[in-house]
Amino acid sequence: MKTKNKYKILNIRYLILVLVLYATNVKSQTLQDYLSMASQNNPEIQSVYKEFEAALQKAPQVSSLPDPSLTVSAFGRMIETRVGAQEARFSLMQMFPWFGTLEAKKNAANLMAEASFQKFIDARNEVFLEIKKAYSGLYEINKMIQLETENLQILNDYRELALSKFKNGKGAMVDVVRIDIKRSESETNIQLLKDQIHPLQVEFNSLLNRDLNALINIPEALPLVENTMPIEKDSLFNSNPKLLALDKKMASFEEQKKVAKKDGYPMIGLGIDYSIISKRDVPDLEMNGQDAIMPMLTVTLPIFRKKYHAMQKEVDFMLEATKFDKQAVKNNLQSKYSLSNYNVSKAKSLKELYKKQTESTNQAISLLIAAYSNSGTDFEEILRMNQDLLMLQTATVSANKNQFIAQSTIDYLISKEK
């Protein structure tokens, strides 16, 4: 399939992706729905996509022949010839570049367009990563509000228990005061967490380029789908659009080297010269007044070679620069991949630790409450353990968020998102 047809298919697929969005029910919007919405609305994505479409228009420009030239001459004083006077002269000339020059220019332009398309894919994936980060931030705040609300209800239950023990003469009023302090702290934390929702909502909706106050379906859980691809694989980043774009640029430069070489060859011009001849007042003159037609051949003489050598050196330097750029990008991808893998492993280890500590803390709280119900002592320890439990629960939520961001970063680096 020709390159142009291939990009037409890509355009159609892109439009189909946009149309799917409109069939989505807003009330059941998922993360994938939001990503689809961003692919349609995000101005950064749209800007880079338009640059790709503009790049597609380069090939027809560079692969076309130069415009033909037409010269018209009219004589103020007619020039006499043997068969008559010249009244007017028309010259038409078409120049042709050296064989293969236009094809090489077309290939170079198409490869640059493919590099531009990979740039679009990378810009889209970067926006998707930012959306996932904002999405996980909303998840974290929402879960923490839930935990703080549950904690406030537990503190209310503790207050009833402490107040009952005080009325029965088995507890101190100071226990009720301690709970009231914790309740006030919990209520403040809930309000502060709620205040954080709006800026996160604005950030998220800005990435989707929609109403900043539009409702967002905040998830109860994050989709933690792990990628098990080992870091040792040589083909790990083969699908990364940054590297693919640089590969296309290097291939384009190779074609430009051919162009620079062929530009140093002569151009051939083919044309025709037509002269209008008036008749002479001479009887029996052979070819009297017959118009003159003369084919023409023009060849350029590229004898000033400095510019052609400079063109080839320029392309060589650009090719070397792109190779270094590719190596730098690959090193950066490898570094980020290693760090993200570590962050995934760290989050999983912390979650396992928090799970065990949460189970032990719940057991300890149950024992302390039973002891307090019998003796009315160690209530301060109950509050401290309850605070520890809340910290473990919120830390688990943060670990879930960090694991999701790290895994999303890995997906971005290996271009798992299609």
C-alpha cells in the first residue's frame, strides 16, 4: 500500500475513534472513555496531529516537476529572413531534474511525515499519562475522604463508649475530651481533603479541554494491570514513538543524501521554439512565409561544486546528530524504566507490609477496647492505635496510587497504550 493511502486509513481510524466517544454514556465513563475524550479534545494532541497532516503535504510539493517557462517575443521592427519577416516568437521550456531526484525527495518527505506521525503518537501518550496521574490523584483524595469519614464515625462510637464509662464511674471525662479533639481534627482533615478536589478536577478537565466544573466519575479502585516484560529485552523500546520518530528521521536523511548527490548532476531541459514568419512579396519563393519550429535541448552545468559538497556534509552532520539523539533518548528511557520498575516493586512491598500491620493493629484495637470495657483504662492507647490504623489505611491508598502511576509510566515508555 502506498504511503498516502496508508495515512488516509490512519485518518479514518482516528475519526472512528472520535465517533466512539459520542456513543459513551457519561454516567458510566471509565478511564478509557476519558482517554478517548482527550484524544479528540486535547489541544496539544490536536496541534501535533495537524502538524502531521501538514507534513503529508510536503511530498506532493517536492516530487513535482519545476513549472515550465514560456517566453513570448514580439519584434518592434521586424527581422527579415530569407523566407519572410519574423513577427513573433514563442519559446516553451520544461526542465527535468536528474533521474531519481524527485523520487528521492518524495521518499525523504514521506519519511519525515512518518516521523511527524510518531511525534503525534508520543504527544498523545504523554497526555494520556498526565490524565492517568490526575485520575489517580482524584482516586486518592476520594478514598482518603472515605477513610476519614469512617474514622470520624469510629470516633463518634468511641465517644459514646467513653461517655457511658464516665457516667458509670468507670472512666474519666478526659477521655471524652481527647476524643473531641480527635473528632475536630478529623472534621478539619475531611474539609481540607474536599477542598483539594476542585483544583484536581480543574486539572483533569483541562486535559480533556472541557468544562472545568464537569463531573468526573471517580473510581473505587484503580486498574492495576502489571506488565511483566523483562528489562533485559533488547526490543523493549521498539514500539516507543520517540525512537521510531528518530528512526524515520534518519531514514529521511539517508534519502536526503541521495537528493544532495543528485542535485549536483545536470538538469535537462526540453523545449520548443516557434517563430511566426510573414510572407515576402517574392514569386515562387520556396517555403515563403512558413513558420519556423525548432526543438531545443538545455543542460545545466553544475560546475560550482562547493554548495553541493556543503549540502552533503550538512545531511551527514544531521544524521550523526540524530544518532546521538537516539542514543540519549534510549538511555533516558532505560533510566526511567528502571526507576518505574523499582517504584512498582516498592509499592507492592509496602502494600504487603501495610496489610500485615493493619491486621495486627485491628487485633490490638479489639483487645484494647475489650480491656477498656472491663477496666476503663488505656483509652489513650486506643486512640493512638486507631490513629496508626488510619495512617496505615491512607498509606495503602497512596501505595496503590504510586503503583498505578509507576505502571502507567512503564506503559508509556514501552508504548503499550495504542
